[in-house]
Amino acid sequence: MNTAGHSSATPRRGLDLTPFRGLRYDPDRVGSLAAVTSPPYDVVVRPDGLHHLQSADPHNIVRLILPQAGTPAARNEQAADTLRHWLAEGILAADPEPGLYVYEQRDGDGMLQRGLIGTLRVSDPAEGVVLPHEDVMPHVVADRAALMRATSANLEPLLLTYRGNGATAATNVVIERTAEQPPLLSTTTEDGFSHRLWAVTDPAELAGIRADLAGHQALIADGHHRWATYRRLRAEHPSPSPWDYGLVLLVDTARYPLRVRAIHRLLHGLPVAEARAALDGLFRVRRLDMPLPKALEILADAACAGNAFLLAGDGAFHLVDRPEPALLARTIPADRPAAWRTLDATVLHATLLDHVWHIPEDDPARIAYIHDTAATVAKAERDGGTAVLLHPVREEVVRDLARQGVTMPRKSTSFGPKPASGLVLRALEP
């Protein structure tokens, strides 16, 4: 299978996005395109979400991105066998020529996101082309790398953002002109998002996009572990090779702003009463008897003035703000930029989790990271734990820290909407 578009020439500074022959589901061979898609692997809620997706269609992409077997090696072998069978049976088929893919997502609230799916040259951090903003966990990178080795495939794109030159930039002109044409596929997933995909194969348009992107750098919005995996696998294969590139969705947030949401914490085994008692004299704590939306409005106002959090799990909300300056001085590392030291996530991890509540951030028996606000509160009330709700960080703050080479605490932000997995895949080898 041709993985065209890759060059052995000296890499240029800036984004190098190249066309590829996408692997896509044959809509005549599956129940529906919506039924074979999935959220990204790390958003699927186990086990209910996994079982729901597996039962939606026997060919759901979750069988590749989250294979189920007794050992890691067996899981990866199962994914590789499944992919081979689906290719042999025509469930998945390669498009006839290389292209970049315009990808559009819409929801019922007026959210519109468009970007380009392609293969991006994998760069080193020192090049400053792709900026991470969060640390990664080595065992997750090792797990994703083993899966990609076994399947010789990029099974889902990660999400990158860049700040482009507006609607008249060559890339956006092509995207918007292409989106006026009939799509390759169109489907609506059960979350209410509609998805459309088009291929851009015209050489002149591809050349214009490549020239336009060459002067930009990108921020990793979602997929830090997959980007780290691409870098590991590139190092394992002599260059030039298809492993020099990885599958990405690239979105110009100057044209199509993403939503930036917080990722909340659920503290297992810590009742709200105990969490509040430990804060006595260290933070101001105020009880809020009101619905969640109103409580989040008050949190947003408090976050404008300083570090603020909401605790939940006992039927009410508790606004935690105004930390004692002396407490921050002795718990927050002083060798980081001020923008990092004042992040809510920094204060949560360095001060509250480490110093006040003594909860390790990487112990799944003590802490869970949940994207959905209402679900976090409901789980805390059901299990007797404490939900810690955060206010989201602005994209500009994330980007500025990334440009300084400063990484934020893990699970500090959630950019979205995230691309649906299963709409287009990439095979690295025939």
C-alpha cells in the first residue's frame, strides 16, 4: 500500500503535513458509519462505554484501539489480526489516491469545527514545531507503541491546533471551498455531533496548503501520549520511512476556535466533610446551595480573582478560594514561571493533593480524572467521595506556557470537540 507524500529531503522548519491513502470503512459492509466510530481511546469510559461500543457493531473501531484479551501481547496480536481480517474482507479499504482530508464537526448548539487530517512529519521538541503542554506517563506511551507496532497503523488522529492567517489563508480557502462539495461520508453520532469528510487530492491545492503551513507551529490539544509514541517509533525505524510521519487532525483555532474545558478530579475514599475540615485556616470555604450551572458561574467569577475550586459530593457545592499566601509559598515550586505557579491545576496538585489531602496524582485507587462535570458530581454523591471541579484554562495561557517549554500538570485541559475515531485510519506498511 502506497504511503505517498513522504520525502527524504532535509526537513523544513514548520508544519510538514502530507497526503496519504486513508483507510475507511465501506458503508455497505457495516451497520452504519456512526455505529463503527468511537471517542478517542482515552475518553472511552470503561467498562460500560467499552461494552456499549462493542455491541453497537461487530466492526466498531474500539476493537482496534482498545482490544480486549488477557495480556498486553495478546491484546495487540488480537488488534493486528482483526485489522488484517477487516482489510481482507473489504470492511476497511484504502482510498485510490493520496490526499488530505477535510474533516468537519457540528453540534446542535452552533459549534462548527473544520480541519485537515494528514500525516505530519514527526519533529523533536528542540525544533519547536509541535508544542506539548502536558507530561506523559511512560507506561501509556509503551502501551500505544506496542499497539502501533503490532498493527503497523495509526488507528486514530491526534488533535493539533495552530494560529493561522485568517479566512484568506490558502489552507482555509481550500477547506471552505471543499466543504461546499458533496462529502465522502456524512454521519451523526449519538452525542449529537454530525461528521463530514472530504478528500483533497488536487496537486496545486496540496502544494498551497503545504506552503501555507510551513511557517506555523502547532500545539498538542489532545494526544500527548500518541505524539510521544510517534516520536518513539520514528526513532526505532531508519529514516526515511513511513514512521517519520504520524496521523493528525490540524485545526486553525484563529478560524475555528475549539472549546477548552476543565478535567475534574474524583477523590475516592475522601468524604466532603473530611476534605473541607482539612482546609480550615488554609482556604476560604463557602457552602453553595444551588444548581450546578449557577455554582459553576460563581466558580468562574471566583477564578477571575484567584485560585478557586468547587467541592461536591454531599448534596451541596462548596466554593474553595483565597488560599493563604504562606501556604502557596511553601508548597508551590518557585523555579517555574508565574503563569504556571498560579494555575488552578498547579495549586490543586502541589498544594491540595500533595500537601493537604495527601493523595497521589497517579494512584487510580485514590483519584480519577473525569471530563463530564455532572458525571463527576454524580459519582461523588453515589460513592461518598469528593468531586473537585475546576474552571477551564484559556487556550492562550496553554500556548504561552508551551512556547516557554513549560508543561502543565497532567489532565489540566480538555480541548474539543475531539475527532471521532474510525472515520479515517492510516496503514504504515502494505
